[in-house]
Amino acid sequence: MPRKRATIREVAQATGLSPAAVSYALRGLQVSEETIERVRAAAAELGYEADPIARALASGRSGMIGLLCGSLEDLWQQSLAVGISRGLREKDRYALILDAVGDPARERALAQQLRDQRVDGLIVQPIDPAAPFWRELCESVPVVAIGDSIGGTAGEVVFDNRRGVTLALEHLLSMGHRRVAVLTPTRASTPDRPADVHVTSEADRLGLDVELVTSGHGLAAATAAARELLTVKKPSAVFSFADSISYGVYAAARDLGLSIPGDVSVMGYDDHPMSGLLSPGLTTVDWNIDNIVRAAVELVAAAADGGARRRRVVQKPTLRERGSVARAT
């Protein structure tokens, strides 16, 4: 027969404390460190585990944090989801991970679904940061945005996209590239994504001939978009707004018998660990995913506890040079 779950009253009897004092000690509240250690030792010996349903009913919180990813076909977003899930677990919370598959309508539906399921907070990397529904959603659940700013959030970890785009384009220009194609996951329905806007303005400032081309994050979609681009437009360099899209450029170049960087130079935008294993290694923009995870977890935990005022963290990028960009001939 399965062992019966130990109760908080049994821990109280073992320690000579009241159930209320044991509850505080297990949560690290209002009691001494010595009491906390004594209670936790007794709980471990008895095999006590907090009943998540009872705790949720008592506290009015579920312990669940929604994590809404723009597209889990993007390998960097997969890494982000793993890091956030582990970071939340260290704070005794759990991530409920959903995938918007790059679709703004699906993003809206899933965000509202998470709100209706009464998650304690929501972390989102928005596909459509300008959508008006975000402000209404933020009034009913604490939201932390990653990447781009959205209205009404409890906190945000925003990327300095202007700096990231400038790093990439200035590096390509310094290597003599003036015809640059930019592969972006942005759809026609969300034309105001900051990174795309910055590409256009920076290209004008630098005197570059830049063409934006839409591509999915998945390898097949990215390869197809890159194959058409390299066949028809024939740019000297391709800059992708995700390393996972750049992997499709590598595949397309191989299929077409083109060398990287001899025939075409390639740049990415998020320094996924796989990027250093390619041959040649992918030159990319590094956003320091560990800092992003830490900041997002701290912000959503504080917001879920009803604590901190709204905070904005701006993540600065660095250029990671490898071998995929050569001087234009």
C-alpha cells in the first residue's frame, strides 16, 4: 500500500510547535533560523510534503507561473524556457509553458487562457508587443515581458535592439558588405517590431542596401526562405534575427554549393550554444541569456508576491565574432 502522506500536525507534534508555527517555518517566515532548521529536519524525517492544492487554497496562489513563448521552434527560446523553468523551481514555483507558434492571434488566446487559469504571474516574449490587449491583461495578472516592451507590465527585461542591430550592421559594413538581406520572423500583421524598425533606420544611416525577408524559426522554413533569397537576390551577407534562422542559411548554402563565408557571409542574433559548433562558427549578437533568466525570474516572483514596484531591466548585447563573416570581394 502507498505510504500515507504525513500531515503538518504530525510535524507540529514532533517539534512541540503549533501547526501555524510549523507552517511559517516551512515557508521561512516569522521564526528563527534555528526553528526553521528544526522544523525542516522533522519534516524530512517524517516524509512531509506540502499539499500544493491545500497551499494554493490557503494562500490564494497556485504556485504556477505561465511562460508564453513566441515560438519554440526557435532554439534560443527553448533554452530560455529551460532556464526560466529551473529558476522558478528554485523559488518553489512551477512553469506552465505554452507555445504561440509565431502566431499573434494564438498568442492572444493563450495569454488570456493563462489568465483565466489564474496563474500567479506570466512571463512572455511577445510576438506583437504593440497589441492593445496586453494592457487589459496586465490589469488582471502580473506580466513580465522579455525582449520588447509592452504596456502595463509588472516588469520587463527589454533588449537594447537598437544597439544589437547597430553592432551587426556596422560589423558587416566594416567588412565591406553593402547588399545585406535580413531574415526576420516578423509577420506582416506585426510590422512595428523594434528590431525590424531599427534595421530600416540604421540601414539608411549607414548607406546599406537592406531587404527584409520573412522566415519561420523552423529549419525547413528557414532553409526554404534562405534558398530563395540566395538564388534570386544574391546578397553578399545575410543577417538573421535568430541563430536558428541562420542555421537554415547554412543548409541552403550547402544545397546550392555556396561556401560560407567565401560566397556569402552570415550573422545571427542570439548566440545559441550550437552556433559555436558550426563550421565555420556563426558570428552573432550575444544577449547573455543567463542574466535574462535571472532578471525575469526575480521580477515575476516579486510581482506574484505582490511586492516590488514596476522595474525595467535593459539587456545590453555584445558582438561574438567567429568565422562566418569575411570581407566582401
